[in-house]
Amino acid sequence: MTISGQGTIDKKMQWFKDAKLGIFIHWGIYAVNGIDESWSFYNGYISYDDYMKQLSGFTASEYKPAEWVSLIRESGAKFAVLTSKHHDGVAMWDTRQGELSIVKKSPAARDVVTPFVNALRKQGLKVGIYYSLLDWSNPDYPNFTKNEKRYSEDSVKWARFEKFNLGQIEEIGRNFNPDLYWFDGDWEQSAEKWKAKEIRKMILERNPSAIINSRLQGYGDYATPEQGLPVERPKEKFWELCMTINDSWGYQQNDKEFKSPEQIIKIFTECLSKGGNLLLDIGPKADGTIPDQEVNVLKELGKWTKKHSEAIYGTEGGLPAGYFYGPSTLSKDSTMLYLFVHGNPKGQVMLEGIKNKINRIYVVGNGTKLNWKVYLKPYWSNNAGLTFIDVPDAVLDDYMTVIAVVIDGKLQLQK
């Protein structure tokens, strides 16, 4: 499906394109035992009854939403996406659609979404809400587990589920008015069955500026590749990589495979270079505390994003492959090129195919001017030449150095 009114959509998508970094939060009863969210019972790793027993251990006793948001803001993220309900059907707010919520069924006994949304807005961040279209707990939903279906065709039950589903989405709009709707689970039914067109219409009638991810069977605004960095720049104008810090979306105490801040930054800069965003996931514990390893990553990421903000926020995707051996970004007016240098280049980096005159080169974050020299550009040739930039050890960043190249006029590349 092609969404009409491209100019309007581009305007409303601008904050998302400029934001570059968001934090995803998978929080639910699955954190109690530290098991896969919803999938653990769907795939038969644990019985449904045993999975739901985790409700009794979900306390949120140390939940401090303002502190969560302060940490997210410190990371350099401009928005956050919180799970309001995963495929297990457990609502994290006080839904009027049924009884299955942490408000009614867990010791937490409260809506945890509203205070988080309020804290985001108070601290100037955009609000994203995750919602699973499918609901494996709902008795009117056809699918239950991988090997067990409730029914194949039952128009009466489906109509009840449809009313329930649209009711919850309407509640999310009315209660939280998200800037961004992050749907999931759309693969199990068609756009017609989900009433995807009607969902989009309902959302935009309430908030014309709201944006929607791609998991609404073709009725979304941007692409969401999951746990896989595109090798080439995606064709979609707007996209994000959603990715875990370790190997799990929710909290799992046995998962110690945390990516280092350096690895996260390297992946992030690849997203930037390809014109996309990174939506980095964290998984709080059942009591509402965020694991120390995740706190460390967000704080270290924040130090780096703050230092190099001019090369990150509001930029465009950078050079095509072959012009520079590393990620890069470009200012909106195409007169500033930012080069991301990983590790120690041993004195110099090389830039190819830039036809513009270079006015100045400096290190982002400390302003140190760098020397450069252009080779293979004889006076009788139109060749753009090779630019060798001196990068002394003293200017290197602990994680990734960023070099700004100020060019004369809009970027012109040799083909």
C-alpha cells in the first residue's frame, strides 16, 4: 500500500528522522522468571499456566519512571517505546477491556504506563507505545500455542476479539496519545482481518501527527528491521534497526552476552551512515530496576552522543561505499561531512572522490584543526583526487573519533 499525501507525511516524520536514537523497553511478567516474553509458552518451553503464575511475582516495587527517563535522556535518545502489552495479553495499564492486567492480577496493582508517559513528556522526549495486535491469552483469539489453535473459523468469536482489540488501541490513544505507535504481531492475520486501515484512520483522527511502524500490514510509516543491520542502505526513506543490548528483549538473568558500549556505538554509526535510526532495547527486572550492565551502556553511549551531537542529530545518511572506509553522515545543507573513525588509523585516514574544495577539517568534540593534503589531482584532470587527513593519537576518542570536513558548497562526488 502507498500512503497518500507524501508531503504531509514527510513533515510529520521529520522529528523521527532527526531523532536518530530511541530506547525500546520490554517490561512485563516474563521478567519474574527471566524467560522469553510470550514465546516461552507459545513454543512449549513452559506451560501456559506456569507462565501466567509469574503474575504473582510482578511487583514493580522499585519502579521509578522519572529515573528511567533521566537515564534514557542521558543516553542521547530522543524518544522511548514502552511495551503496553506483549503477545501474552497482559496489559501494563488499567485496561477496561477484560481483566488481564498487572493492575488487576499482580502485586504491582497499578498502571505503570501513565507515569512513564508523563515523565517522558516532562523531560521533553517523544512517547512511543508498543502494542501486540495478537493476543494468545484472549479466549476469542484463534491461535493459542504453536501446536494448539482455539478455532479456525468462528465469526462470532472473531467479532468479539476485534471489538476487544480496537477497544484497547482506542484506550491507548485516549490515555497516552502516543507520538509513535509500535505495533507487533501483525503476521498472524491479514490487513483486512486486523482492520489495519481502520486502525490507522482511528489513530490519525485523534492525532494527525502520530506515526506508525511498519507492522500494521502495510499501513505504517517506516520500516523496522529487527536484530539485523542492513548491509546496504534500505530503499525506505524512513527506517530503524530495533536491537537488544544482550541477546534478549526482556530481562533474563542468565543472559550475560552484553554488547559493549563500543560495539553499540559502531552499530549505531552504521545506522546513521545508512540514513536510519537505532531503537536500542533494555529489559528491566520485575521490581522495576534496570540491570547495571544496561545502565552502564546507556551512560557510556550518552557520553559519546553528547560529545559528537553535531554529527548525529538532524543529519542525513553519508557517503556511498568506496568513498570512505567507515560510516559517515552529512549535514542537511550538504556542506558538512562527518567521518566516523573506528580505532587507531595509525596517523591518517583517506577520503576519495570529493570534488569540492575543502575549507577546513576539525575533530568533533574538541575543535582541534587537522592537516590534510590532496593527491592524484593534477591541474589538467577532472579527477577528484585522494584526500589524506592527519589524525594524531592525541585526538582519538575512546570509542569512535569523529572528523568534520567543511566543504565549499553542496557535496559533489566523482562517479
